[in-house]
Amino acid sequence: MEKKSVALLGLGTMGRGMAANLLKGGFPLAVWNRTRARAEPFVDQGARVADAPAEAVQGAQLVISMLADDDASRDAWLGKSGALAAAEPDAVLIESGTASPAWIAGLAAASKARGLELLDAPVTGSKLQAEGGQLTFLVGGPEEALAAARPALEAMGRKIAHLGPTGSGAQMKLLNNFLCGVQLASLAEGMVWLERSGLDRDQAIELLKAGAPGSPLVGAMADRMTHDLETVNFALALLAKDLSYAHAAAAERGVELTTGTTAKQLLDRAIAAGYGDKDMANVVEVLRQH
């Protein structure tokens, strides 16, 4: 079966791995990134580099956006030389960035006005999962649109969870990242307590990882906090943004994320200290220095 042509908007930490796996899977690919230099390496792998979102989507049957936040997504889809107005009449649109439900609703309405279907399909996983084609896609939207997009998503991920109508993916992703943010903040506090306690740090960490507090996030973050704070798997500032979106989404349903507030305050302290562009594990550093 002939592979659908894809346009990918955004080649950040996640987008680069996604692009590489689409090309590896044999999908005709056009890429766009605000900083063109990030797109150039994909030319040798067979991608077409576009100078604007509108140029990237020409001839594309699937259009995937993987951008940092609502503002970047809105500009790529609806701004000057935006993707939506130029998209092909039969294209399926896919928003894979972590966006607010409010923006997803707005983009879905704008897409519908053009007669196009939108899937919101944010991902779980970070840099390593993106590079290894091991992402999980949290999908909201029509089954027919998902069926058209599924082969491309399968080239980039290990699991596709169809959660319901458009907007369901955004809700699930924010719930996921809210819980991750709270775990990260508590682990950072616990790590500094542990380091000042006189206990053997490595032994204590292994006990915590194997015990009731253990989780995939706790295991990965404990390793990064103790051995690798330099590699950026997921930027700290992006998690802070996600917690802001989570607060707003939960508030719409009458839920106050009190633990999320505490986590966000700690992340904001880390951003103010200059760690925003570093990996989220660096939140521990502001506590180590206190």
C-alpha cells in the first residue's frame, strides 16, 4: 500500500525523532521548523524542507504539528502562511503538541469550517521514545480520521489509545503531566532530604524505586538527578507550561489542583534560577542550592 504523504511542523526535541521515524518508515515527508537549520539535516534523509507551514502542507495527506505551546501552534496553523488555509481538501490534521483543551476546541472549529477533520494526538514519552519510535499517542477525534493516520502514527509510536472525541487527547495528556509534575516535585524534595540525611544515596534510591513509591517517572528522574542533568529529554519550562494548562482545564470541571500549585511554584523557582531550558530533572538543583 502506498504511504500517505506527511507534513511535519516542528522539529524540536520530539519532532526530530518523529521525522526520522517517518522517513525510516518510507513516508514521503515535508518538514518545517521556525529555525530552518534544524530542518536541513533531514534533506539528506529524503525530506523536503519548507520555508513556511503553508508550503510544507502542499500535497500532504497528513499534517502533524509538534510545537511547544498554544501560541506556537496557533501561529503555525492560523498565522501568516499558516497550514490550515493551505491544507489539501482531503488532508487529516493532527495536533500532537501538548495544548490546552480550549485551543484544541478552537482549532477543531477552524478545521471544520474548512471541511477538514482534526485529531488531537499528544504523546507520552520524551526524547528517547521519540527517537526509538516508542511514543504513545493519546488520540481524540473521529475513528475514520484515525484510521487514515494510523500507519504514520504506528511508524512513530508503540501504542495508539483512542480516547473519544476531539479534545480527549489533550485532557488525558494534561492529566498525565499533572501527575508527573507532582511526582517530580516530591522526588526533588525527597532527593535533597536523602542527600543530607547521611544515608547511602544509591542504596536508598534503589529501595525507593523498587518499593511502593516507585514508578517509571521516579526511576528515570532519580537516575537523571544523580547522573545526568545535562541531556535535555524534556525541558523544565515546558512542564511548567503544561501544569498551567492543567490548572485551567481542571478548574473548568470544578477541580482545584492544590498539589499541582506547589509543583508549579517549585518549577517557577527553577525557571527563575535559569533552568527553564534544561531537563526537568534540574528542578532538584534549586533545592540543592538552598
